[in-house]
Amino acid sequence: MRPPTELRTARLILRPWRQTDREPFAALNADARVMQYFPAPLSRAESDAGAARIAAHFEANGFGFWAAEVLGGTPFIGFIGLSVPAFAAHFTPCTEIGWRLAHHAWGLGYATEGARAVVRFAFETLGREEIVAMTAPANQRSRRVMEKLGMRRDPADDFDHPRIPEGHPLRRTVLYRLRP
């Protein structure tokens, strides 16, 4: 069965990326508020490379981080979706759920709403036995979304992210898990 090309919720379309998404994606990746829990904001070239990696992930896996669009509103507010992390850790291989939304889209419930649709897709369509989510311990906004999804954290699962340099304050990462 071929996975759907888009997911819909009451207020969102999670859809394939368009070339026109790259400019607003670069803007959100350059926003220090959005990138607070990442090592640094991204340049336009780094953002475009990230969009290319998302496209390649869809091509390789049939799923990925969908572009998030508000129905009848903003055509691109960020992404919500799934990925297979390309690093080794005690919990990999796995399927990760994640989101990154423009600051103007925060606090409106979009991340939770879209992520709920993605959780259903992961379990019902892809047949995953578990999904994980990860973030910096201080990222309370994302942690609240994880908890609203029913995800649970065991402090024994927390880890030092291998893609963040040793000694960096964001290296320590909390891991949340969800099973159907």
C-alpha cells in the first residue's frame, strides 16, 4: 500500500513540499526564537540543504516531514512529520516524530493537532510499534506537545546527542516514547 501524499486535520494540511516553501522555511530556520534549542540558526544554504534532505527522506522512505499549511490560511507554517534518524544511539534504529513551526504559528495548537495525525499514520498506515521524540531538556513547549500525544519519558533513556559537540549546552537530550 502506497502511503498518502498528504494528511489532513480540522485546520491543517500536511503535504508534500513545494519550491515556494523554501523561502518561508529559510526564514523560520533563521529565527533565533525558533532555533533556540538547536546549535545555531541556519543560513539560507543550510536551510535549502535541510529541505533537500527532507525530500530525499520522502523518496527513500515514503514518509518524512510534511510541509504544514493552515487550511484557508498561511500556505507554509513549518513542518510536522516522521524521520528515521541517521545517527546511532541506544534506541536506534527508530522512527522519530518531529515538528518545527514558524514563531507566528506557536501557541495555536497546530503542532499537537498535526502530530496527532502523524501518530495515527505511523501506527495505522506504517505499522510502527513505537515512535520516539527528542529535544533539549529546557524545551518545555515541545515537551508539552510530546506529553499531550501521550508520549512518556524515562530519564534512563536520556542521552548525549551525537550530532551536537561535546561540551555544548544542548548536547544532553531527553527522549520520549509512544507505543500504540
